[in-house]
Amino acid sequence: MDNTGCGIHAVHHLFLIWLSVYPLCSQGSWMWLGITSVGVPEKLGCAHLPLSHKQKELCARKPHLLPSVKEGARLGITECQTQFRHERWNCSTRRDPNVFGYELTSGTKETAFIHAVMAAGLVHAVTRSCSAGNMTECSCDTSLLGSGSPTEGWHWGGCSDDIAFGTSFSRRFIDSAAKNTSTRGEEALLIMKQHNSEAGRQAVAKTMLTDCRCHGVSGSCAVKTCWRTMAAFERVGAYLKDRYETSVHVVDRSKRKVRRKDKEQRHVPITKDELIFFNKSPNYCLEDRRLGVTGTRGRKCNRTSAGPDGCNLLCCGRGYNTHVVRHVERCECKFVWCCYVRCRRCETMNDMHTCK
């Protein structure tokens, strides 16, 4: 696995091209993350992409959506690494078909977040493409047009983002790829994946914003035209990170209806926007090659922070090493007539702390 910096770097540099013969195994339908590694999907064709059988069929019917699928995977991976960049688990990725490694099937809170953010990324990317007019079967949401509050001087207009199409496609593409499960553990993971994927889709809807434009003499706001738009995906990611922090530990049962593990809360229904998990997370402090856990040794930490990026928490009490880093840059630049810029060469020495 890569550490935080390397993981984010890997998103912007293509992953290794996945082999289409790679089996689904216990991962379910998440081979589609490998589509981020494929240069131009249209040239390769759906049959050669890292997709399940049902996903390939959907791809063949709607090949124009492949760029959005690729963008959705990129959004989800990048946002996961951004939200967890200071945590012991930093959403690191691997340069092989397993991408997220152990966390994808561990049944932990981390699994829940991955499922949610990837489904949300697909909704966001497809919906954005619809609003941009890149597809003929979807465009803007016109259901609100003509309504509003004339007495208050505003009405619905403009181009509202139609998340209904993006949400529907996300369900078909991700959930339809689920295979038949034969064991209780696989059934539980499938239930968890479908619930958390839906929670991710709900997050896009719940973070939508209302934008308005004023109309009137000399810029006055006598009348406003308003429309609904998706929030930046960073806001969706922050919303899901909050849900991760309050995720619900549920009983591992083969039945479709899950319930809270806390006996005192058993009667409280689980809502669609809550994330659920079955297994407790490892502490991620020490390397465990069997599970693919990299540990926090060598990670940069903040000596003065009391948060998760602080050396005490991130280093798990093992202490930290301090290195002096020399940084050289151009500074105090001035324009000289005519015609060049003259700069000084500034050098600073900074302390860098890494976990033991």
C-alpha cells in the first residue's frame, strides 16, 4: 500500500491496467474502480474493462456514460484520501486489482465509508455530465420550473441538477452487479454494501444547495430566479466523514433487516443516511501484511496538534523522530525595467516529525 501522499499521487497517475480475467471473489462488484486506470474507455470497448458481467452489459448499452464512471471512481478515491489524510487509516490504495485491499471487505467503518463515497462519486459525476449537456437521455431537472413564491419575489428557473438520473444509474451500475452469496459472511457484506452505497447517494441529495440570481433595475433584487445545484464533492465527502464518525455497529445477521448491536438501542430504526458496520476496526498502528495494514511508522505528524494528525495519536504512543528539512525557493521578486524579474534565493530550515 501507499501512504497518504503516494496514495493521492497514484490517483493522478494511472493505476496498473487491470486484467479483465481477475475474478470477482469476495469483493463483489468493485472491480469497476480499475476503470480509472484505462486511458480511453471507448477505444478499449466494454468487454475489455474491469467490470462484472452485468456491468459490461450496461456499459454496452450506454457506452457514453463510461467517462462519468471513470470520473466517479476518481472522485471517490481522491475524496476518501483527502478526508482521512491525517488519520491512522489514510485510505491508502494499492497498485494492483485489490485497490483498497483489506478494508474493502473487512466489514468495518472504513468499509462503510468506501462504499458510501464511491457510490456518491458516481452520482455526482453522472449528474454533472447531465447538467453539462453531454448526454441526450438526461439534462436538467425541470420539475420545479414555474413554481416558487411570487409574493416574496422569487421563482424556480435555471438549470437544476437532476440527481434522480445520476442516483438511478448509480443503483443500477453498483447494486445490480451483486452476485449470489453462499455464506452468511458474504450475505452480511452484501447487505452492508447496499445500505452504505445508498447512504452515499442520499448524501449527494442532502447536501444540495439553492443558488439564486437577482433581476431588477440597477442590480436590485426585486425578483430572483433560483435553482438547485449539487454541492462541491468536498462537501459531500465531509458530510460522509461525519456519518463515519457516528456510524452504527449492527448485528451480523443473514436476514435482510439489520438491527443495532447496542441492546438499549435495538428498537431505534436505522435510517437510510446512517452508515453501518459489522466488525470493529483494527487500530492501524502496526503493520500487518496479512491484512494489508501499513501501520503509521514513517508517517509525518504534527508535534503541536492534539488532533488525529498529532504525533501522540498518529504515532500510537511510540514517539517520533525529528528531522531538519532545508527548503530553498525564490523570494522578494521584483520586476526590472526592461524586461525581466529579479529574485533573491531564500533558504529556510524547518523541523519535520515522523512516527517511530
